Amino acid sequence: MNATEQLEKIKSWLNQADEKYLDAFASQNQTLISHICEIWQRFQEAKNITSLENNMLIIQPTETTPVYKKDLIITLPNAKQDEPYFYQKTNDFPTIQSLKVEEDLGLAWNVEAQALDGVPIKSGEFLLTFQLTDGNTVHSTLFINPNPKYLWKNIPSDKNSRFWKPDSASSQISTDLGQLIAARMRGRTHAMKGTCCDDDFTIGYHEKSKFHFIAVADGAGSAEFSRQGSKLAVEAAKDKFFELLNIEGKDYQKLSQKNEQELAYITKVMFKEAVQAAYLAQETAAKDYVIEQKSLSCTLLLAFTLPLIDGKWFTACYWVGDGAAAIFDPAIQKIKLLGEVDSGQYSGETQFLTLAEANAEKITARIYTDIRDYPPILILMTDGVSDPKFHSDVQLNTFEAWQIFWQELREPLQKEQPEKALEEWLDFFSKGEHDDRTLAMFIPQSEWQGMTYTSMSNEILKEESTIVNEIVLQAAENNQEFANEKVRTINITQNNETKTITLQKASDIPLQKGTE
């Protein structure tokens, strides 16, 4: 069917349609009808209309015939702040010569690739002006969605709040055998509301027995004063351990001399005393402050490690609730969990320290021990760390996942103030994971020195590389010729220390066997 036949059919429909039918069609097709009317009006207004043999009319172009040019449009897909962006123009669009932006966005126009790329550093709505090679200009709007982490507010907690504590904290104890280091950071959920951190930790070292102690606790989000409950629990448990260790004439001071069976018995007694002390501290506080003990609910993870007289190391752990407790062993590529995660039927459900859990039998069932020939890397954490870093129980039991985690930790631990760096590191952003975060560790001296040495070596290499580059540049500026010299020795004095650096031509350096 040609156009004339289609038009005749439309005329027939219109003649047969009643007024109600036409009104309905018009209301549903306003844009189409408006467009047809506009085209018909242009046709009628044209001054040069010729009659053809088949009685059809056609507009002949004249000077007054309007020419309608299709507008050039660039539709840019939305971008995300801090994420790579790439847009390439279509082949049928004219060549773009340059781009003008209102402000620095971190994006640039690649003329050769005819593409807009980069990493947006800002968010919002921005006008981009594209200059075409034919002289025309095209304007387009780019929407850059904000990085979610920048939408979070960090409102300081009210120091006048009941049982207030600092929003973050850290601590470090150096011993002859290793480092005790711990930190906590208020979660973004609390920071957004300006409320207090519910997590807490403590670390301690008993020099006489070489007893290294760490503890973390996660206050229940549904408990009004759990921030105080977690603090009371870890401190009361530590105090009880050290009270027992300081009793003269008791076996607690002779832990390092005991055999495995004796260690197991003494450990059970010590953990029973410590866990019950933690519960009683909450019970007493509830009475003293006239609050419900349930409002102090928290998880509790306690662990200690010490050297034995035969050179081996003994480690023990108590764990109630979620989070994680483990010995990470990179030497044999093994991870040993020192307990099990308490998870409920629904997400976020867990077990807390209660009267039932303070029962001696329940406490004993939660104690895990370990004996090995060398000092362990002992790690405790609340679920604010374990959930974003180990997304499932399977990953929590996988060495590779812990290895990645350990590599992440090496950077803050190599800083000048590692405990503060660890505290800052705990503020990492993980989508959907905004709980309070606490991490406590014992790191053997050999492992610690290895990290420190690596950090120092990297700094020295960077420093010496910079010095050599400066020498070469200076020589080039002074037009010094090295072409005929195979070896040149240079003395450099820096910070009152003189170093000798030997520069050798690359072509004169012999290749090692097996290299190319």
C-alpha cells in the first residue's frame, strides 16, 4: 500500500468515526497529531507547488522554503565518582576536536580514540561542551553519581552521654617476644547518628610468666548501654587473669613448666574465673546504675599465648558470639580457628554473654587450645571486621582469604605509629558493612621485625634510587661524558653519612647463567 492509499484509508476512518471516538484518539496521540498538522501547514505555505500528470502536488525547493537541520545530540551515560569512566562517540557522529568542562572532573577527551575517559573525582551535574572539527559546538550534561562513602556523616558522639567512650582507640605493648597491638573504630552507622561505639578491647602482658593477653567484645546493637557492657567484660576478664597470675605459690605462675594435661586443667580454671568475672561485672553495674543487665549485652573473645619451658608455645581461647579468633600460620599455609561462630536463625543474630553462658560447663565447652613449636600470629576480631573481610564461614576457614587479609594489614603495621595506623585502617569502606570494628593481635617478634625490615629496605631503595637519578641528571646538565667509562665510583654525603655508589655501564654487566 503506497502513501496515497494509506491517506485515503485514514480519511475513510475519520469520516466513519463518531465524535467520542475522535476525542479519545486525539487525547492519546497529541504529539503525532500536532506533528502532522505542522507538516501540512508547511506544505500549504510553500510558494512553489507544481501539478504533475498524476494530479499529485509536490513542493519544489525555493529560496523561501525552510530547511530543517537535524540537531546534533550527545547522550552521555551516567558516571560514578572514583570509578573508571569511558564513552566513545558513534561512527556516524562528526569528529570531535576538543572538550571544555566547567571545572576539573578528572575526565579528558581522547582525540585519537574519539572517547571521553578518566576517573571522575567529583559528583553532581556538569555541563560539557564538545567542539567539532566543522566548527559546530555541542553541549551535553553529564551526571556523576557520588561515591557512597562520601554520603556518610561523621558526627562526634556526645561526651555527656551516659557511659561515653572515645569514638576510636588503639594500644600497643612491645615485649621481648612480640607485639601486642589492638584498635577499634566506630562504625559508620553510629557515626551517621553521632552515637557511641559499642565495641571494646584490652591487651596485657604479664612479664614474670611471659603471658600475652588479648580480648575483644562487641556490644549488642539492640542493647542501650552495650558500649559499657563490652568495656566491663574485657577489663574484668583481664583483671581476673592477672589477679590469678599474681597469686604467689599457685600453679598459675608456673604455666610454662606444666605438661599438656596440666595446662588444659589450669586453663579451664582460669577461663572459668575470667568469664564469670566479666558477667559479674555487668551484673554489679546493672544494680549500681539501676539499669537492666540485658542492656549491657555483648559478645566476648579472650585469648592468651605464652612460651613453655621446652621451647614450644601454648595458646588458649574462649569465644562466645560472632566475630573470629584464629592462629594464622603463613609458614605452613594453615589457618586454625579457635572456636565457632555463634549465628542465629536470622542475619545479625548471635549469642551474648549471659548467666547461662557463665556456667562452668558452658565455658569449658568453648575453650580451644593449641601447642606448636614456634610463637603464633594470634588474631581476635569482632564481626565488624570479619563480615566484610570474610563473607562466609567457608572463607573464614580458608587460608587464602586470611593471607589476603594479612597482606592488607602489613601496610598499617609498617607505619611509624602502627597502632594509630591500624586504628585508621579500620575505617575502610565496604558497601553494606558499617558496624563497629575491633581487632586485637599478638605478632611474634620475628614476624614483626620482618615487616619492619621490609619497610625500611623499601625506603632505603627509594632514597638511593632518587640519589642516583639526581646524579645522572646533574651529569647530563654538566655535559659530562660517560660513554668511554666502564665504571664510575661516586661518594655521596647525606645526613652526615658518606655512601659509595658504583655506576656500571649496562652493556658491561655479565648476564647470569640461565638469563637472557
